[in-house]
Amino acid sequence: MQCHLCYGTLYCWGNSTIYITSYLRQFDSSLTTHDTLPIFAGALLGQAITMPVGGYLEDVLGGQVTSLISALLIATSSFLSAQCTTVTTMLLCQLLFGVGMGTGYVPPMVGEESRAKSDERRAASNERRAKQERVVAFHR
């Protein structure tokens, strides 16, 4: 659920940028929606950079701990975003949001799928090996 909520937040940027720009105009009246576009890029950059790290953490710590770390990063960035007064600080908060997304969204899903495929391959290999051993034992 957390993962889908985060991606919903990310992909609704076009709708929420108006409100974020309006909020930041309280502190800088010259801002336009064009000025706040890098904030969206920060979230995507954070996600892209940390997806491999998330995969590593998922392998080492497991999916539950990785998701917890992700949730904490996302919650922290969301709280800090409410305190922002400049585009730069909002960009940094969204970068942290992206780090949380990259850590927790894709790696556990891909990790579970790759583990399942690995288990299938291992089972098939063991089955072939057992069959070969039965054939060798039969011919002795």
C-alpha cells in the first residue's frame, strides 16, 4: 500500500505542482510553476540512484526491513516538505522522498520475483540431476 501511495504522489505531480507553487509563493512571490519543476526531477533522481541500493538492502536485510527503512525515509521527507520555504529545500526533501521510493518500491518486488525464478531453476536442476543419477544407477 505504501508503495502505491508513493507512486500516486509522484505521478500526480502535474496536479499538485500548482498547490506547491502556491504554497512556496508565500515566501517568494516571484515563483512560477516552471520554477518548481526541478522538484519533480529530484524525486525521480533519488529513486533512480537508490534502486540498486534498495536491491542490495533487500538481499541483506530482507523485504520487511527494507520497506520499513523506505517508509521512514518517505515519512521524514513528507514531514520536512511541510516545513520548506524555498524551492531548494523542497527539492532536497523530494530527493529524500525519491530515495525512500527507490529503496522500498521496486527492489522487494523484483527480489521476490527473481528469488522465485531462482528457486524454480534450482528445483529443475535438482530434478535433472536426480534423473541422471537414476539412469546411471540403473546401468550399473
